[in-house]
Amino acid sequence: MSSPLAEQFIAAGDFKAKCLALMDRVRDEGVEFVITKYGHPVARLVPCEPKREVPILRGMGRGRIIIHGDLTEPTFGDEPVDEMVANWDTLHQATPTETT
């Protein structure tokens, strides 16, 4: 793609009639269009930036991550969940702060 050419002004009505052809010119030639309504600029049609390559993340942790045990088992111990929920307030009481 060549360097962008000077922007060109086009009335909204003309843009509507020639939209697809203008989009092809923007893509192929790098032309930029300023779309006007009653002589005032309203929008700009410019080429998109090139798509960046996204690295494939699958397998990036291989050899660095160690899994211990079963990932589907709960990690909070043997205490039944209902009992933990019932004792939530006593287990998570805020400790009083000292004032100086």
C-alpha cells in the first residue's frame, strides 16, 4: 500500500451513492475521504491499520506450571460447605484496630 494521499472531500449524498467504490479506493490506494453535510465536515473515511499478528498462547506454560492434585476438587478442605457458610461470620470477623 502506498503512502496516504491528500484527503478528498465528498458530500454525504455522493458518499451514499458511491460508498462501496470509495471503500475499495481507501483500501487499495490509501485515499482518505472527509464526508461533509451542507459543506461542513462530519466524518472521515480512512484505511484501517494493518492487522497485528496475535501470538498463539496454547502451550506457553508447558514446563513452567506444575499442577498438584485434582483441579476439579475443592481447595477449602474437608469441612462441608453448608457448615462453612453457617460459620461465615465467625470465621471472617474483622479484628479491631488499635488507635494511637
